[in-house]
Amino acid sequence: MSHLDEVIARVDATIAESVIANMNTLLVALSDDGALSREERYTQQQRLRHAIAQHGRQHKEDLEARREQLTRGGSIL
């Protein structure tokens, strides 16, 4: 397995965990990975950035849905 394949597997596993702290840690670690080309590093970092943004949007939507569910007639039940 090449280094790129290992990195892709790590990125996949980290995204599957859906833990922002771990995604950020790997994002920073990839910045210092000299074994990857600039394009390979950028591609994997973009995958992580996209997953982080998507996680944030989903969290915001979940909070709004919860608030809407708890609010009836303008007051919190």
C-alpha cells in the first residue's frame, strides 16, 4: 500500500468518525506531510474541510429543528 493510499484510508476513517477535533488534527498533520505532492495533500485536505463544513451545517440544522420542535406558539414548551 502506497503512502497516498494510507493517507486516503486515514482520511476516510476520520471522516467516518465524524469528530471535528480529529479532522482538524489530521488536517494540520497533512500540512507537514512531505511525502505527498502538493496536489495530493490539497485534495485530502479539501475532503476534510468539506466534511467539517458539512458537519457544521448539519449541527446547525439539527439545533434549529430541535428549537422549532420545542417552540409552539412562540414560547418554549
